Amino acid sequence: MNEATVKSPFTAEQEQILQGWTTYYPYLIMGLIEALRVVQGWHLCVTTDDELYLAQLFKTNPHHVHEVATFFPYFTQKPTGRKRIGLCHGLSCSLAGSDKMAACLKKTLGVNEGQTTPDGEFSFETMECLGACEQAPALQINDRLQGPATEQSIADLAKRQSS
């Protein structure tokens, strides 16, 4: 890469963690996805500045980093809530009422799908198959399966937050 050096949007400690992903795997570029996961956790999104810095760190072009960051739904371009709720809307979950649970999430959280609550605590989105058809409609928080979404489980989630 012959571009000017990009200023880091990370702390020295964070840079050290990202640098570790450049040597963890046999090939430099193999650590990019793990570095993106860490950045998503820190910033609750992957910004253009993050992409530019990672391109420099992993000795690739920014377009490649952007392609990876936008291919996987785990990575977002705008900040999510600290608790990112995913509701499956695959066939089994749809038949089990995921549309009704999405409406319940919208009402309970007071935000539309893809938005974040004003306090930054929650965001929710519908997702393709979570691979948990036996728990339809499957609900996850921050990539951790919570079981089937019910009006009660959604109300409990909101209650836990307010207490």
C-alpha cells in the first residue's frame, strides 16, 4: 500500500490487540475478521476510519476491508446498542410468530428495527436463520442465543434493564 499513513482511531492498548491479530494466523490477512470483530465490540460499529486503519495494518486496500465488513451482518456501519438483539425471521421462526415478536420488540423498546434506544442500550434487527428452529422464533442478544422470543421474555429483558 503506497498511501499516506492513516492516523489510528484506537488507543495504544487497542492497537496492540489489533497488532496481535496480524501475527496470530499463518498469513497476515487471516486475522482481519477477528480484528473487525474486536473493533465492532469497541465502537459498536466499524467506521470508515476503522476500515482505513485496518487496511493499513493488514497491508491490504481499504476496498477489501470494506467488502469484508459489509458482507457479514455481524459488522455494522452505524453504532448498535450495547445489547444487540437479533430475532430470526427464517421460515420456522416466521411460522412461529417472529413478525408478532418484532412488533412486540418495537413497542417494548420504543424504536424501529435497525434503530438504537436513546440510552444506547438496545438495538434490534431481524436476521436470517439463526440455526435454532427448535426454539422458534429464536432470539439472541450479542450473538448469544436466548431461546424462543415471547412477549414475556421481551418484557423481562426490558425490566432487567430498567432495574
